[in-house]
Amino acid sequence: MNASQLASYDYFKSTLLKIQGTRDGPVLQFGASFLAGTVATNVVKSRVMAAKSSAETILTLVFLEQLRLGVDLWRGEKKL
């Protein structure tokens, strides 16, 4: 999970909670996570499509993926 997903998740969760009859729980959390993941995917896709050099794009994506893996390992969410 990255910073854009966290911000998006908080936004979508608070927005969904404003709908009358909704309450915090697994269904709401899944919906907010799904929407946040969709936003993050669109952001990455836009950056890749706007990049000037394909080599630069590939290296950036590899770096970001390894950074995400490192953060997950540090948090204890994944094991090697």
C-alpha cells in the first residue's frame, strides 16, 4: 500500500460513511479498498503512458515494486 492508496482509502471511507444507513465494517472497508486500489492503478497507468523513455519507465516500475515489497516485509505483512 502506498501513500496515494492511503489517502484515497480515507477519502472513500469517509465519503461512503456519509451515505445514510452505512456503517463501518468489512463491506465498507472492502469497498473503500477497492476504490482506492482502482485510483492507484489509474495513477500508475497514467504515469507509464506519459513517460518519455521506456527504459526509464521500466526502471521506475521495478524500483517502486521493490520498494513496496520492502515496506511489506518491514511491516511483517509478507515473508520471503
